[in-house]
Amino acid sequence: MIPPVASQFVAGEEPATAFEHTRRANEDGVAVILNLLGEHYHERPPADADTAAYEQLVADLGETELDGCVSVKPSQLGLDVGPDVFRENYRRVVAAGDEHDVFVWCDMEDATTTDTTLDAFEELAHEFDGGVGLCVQANLRRTRADLERLVDVPGKIRLVKGAYDEGEEISYTEKAEVDEAYRENLTYLFKNRDEGIGVGSHDPEMIAYAQELQERHGGEFEVQMLMGVREDAQRRLAAEGHEVWQYAPYGAKWLSYFYRRVRERKENLTFAARAVLGV
């Protein structure tokens, strides 16, 4: 059972609790991206098992009236086992999404996975007429070139700053550099795409900049934030008429994810300490 301190960041251990969380978020005008926790499988059986779980999740979600979709991780679907395993399982989930009218996002992991993930996304985006989305990371020096490759590919692109600690030779390591790269990449997207832009950021300055770009260039975008992080801002933006999506993980592998969230932000650590100490 997930303790209350962790339930701020994790939508339960079962699909039923994830769906209930989605229903509550929808009442506040916030849509939900559901992610079954699990990653870096080095053998095929757990990758296949999570793929089957996603197929069932998509089928069940498609039977509801909930405003939600799903997101997968390449290493969860078997990329560490082999690229062919990942592509096969990724296609299974996207095919299920196409059958049940549920959108499927693919997260981006460390830089060693970028090329394989891009190739698989581009192939499926054309095959399934844009029913997929891909995360790209502004801290990687290569991202502008990747966006130029993807700009006319159907589907959606989520731009995030990037959470992986990559080497300076392939990434920007200073916050100011990453912020500048984020602005430049976001500008490129708004200049070259009319829709399918995901602003994956909790940074108020980046969200405000996206609004400025929309006023200047037109087009549509959605804001994406994590469950448990700036939820007041999520609700406020939704009330103002913005399309807001909350990334909500669930599943039995919640412990490591929770500790990651707590380590990332000082205010999360303070929240956890207060909850544990009852103060």
C-alpha cells in the first residue's frame, strides 16, 4: 500500500486507482497521461508483461469517458533487451491505442537511446496517422537537428528541459544554457508547427514564453506537468482555458519513483519530511 506521503506523486498501485485519480483531475479541467511504472528491463518477460499491461490499460481506458492517454518508456518495453524487442512491443501498444482511440506518448530516456527511439516513433507516427507523441530534451545539443527531422512528422512533440546527467560534449550542463536552448527549440516548434506542441515544464517563465509564441505565431499547444508538482498552477491554467495534461505514474514500482521526486526539489523534500513527522 502506498503511504499518504508518496500518494502525492503516484496515482496508486492499480489501474482502478489511476482511473479514479484521472476522474478527479478531469473535474478540475486537467487531463491525465498515465504511466505504468517500470524501466530498464534486461530480460524479455517483464518487458512483454508490461506491454500486455499497457494493452489492457488502453483497452480499459478506451471504454471510459475519461480524458486521458498513456505514456511508455523505451527501456520498459525492452530496449535494453534489444531494439527489435522495443520496436515490436512499442508497436503493440500503439496499435492498441489506435484500436481504442487512446493516444500513446513515448518518453525519452538517456542519450544512448535517442536514435532508436526517434526511428521507432517516426515509423509509427506515419503508420498510425499521428496517434503517437514523443518527448525530446532541450539539454541535448542535438535536439534542434532532431526537431528539424520531426517537424513535419504527424503526432505530437513534448519539449522538456531534460533530467538525465549527460556529458558536456553532448549536452548543455549550465541552467542558463538549458533555458536558452529550451526557448530556441520552442520558438522553432511554434514557427513550424500549427499543433501538436507539448510544453513539458513546471517553469512559469517557459509557460509564459509559450503563450507569447502562440500570440505571435498562432498554433495550439498543451502544458504538461507531473502529478504532485505545482498542481495549483495546473488547475489555474486549466481554468484560464489552457489545455493541461498531468503526467501521473502508477503501479507497484512506486518507491524508487517517489524518492526521485523528493530528491529533485527542495519543496518536495520539505513536504515529505512534514508528512512523516506530522508537522
